[in-house]
Amino acid sequence: MFKVKENLEDFMIDICVNWFKPAFEKDKEEVLERAELAGVKHLFSTGSTLENSRQSAMLAEENPQIFSATAGI
């Protein structure tokens, strides 16, 4: 789905995605589609608890082409 371009002018990222908040549970695929349509090429899943920081790390490990992780505990 996401392809990294060599030209960094065309490279937009979202640095604060709270992927494990309940608000995203219903429409995660749609969130990814909207991000791609908006030109976002990479997402940083932000953990706000120890548990979802771990979840974010696992998500980034499993999907490195789309996600990176940050931990905020």
C-alpha cells in the first residue's frame, strides 16, 4: 500500500498516531486509506501507557514499511 519515494519533498509522515485508542478500533483500514490519500507515507504509533507502548513497538516491528513507534509513559 505505502511506497517510500526517493524524493523527500513527497514524503509526509504523521508523528503522533494513537493507534491503540478506542477511537481507531472501528475503522483502522479507513484511517490508513485516508492517510495514503492525504499523502502520508509513514505513521508513528505513539504509546501513552506501558501496554500500548509495547503494542506500538510490536506494530512497528510487524509493519516497518508503514509504522514506527514511540513510547510515552
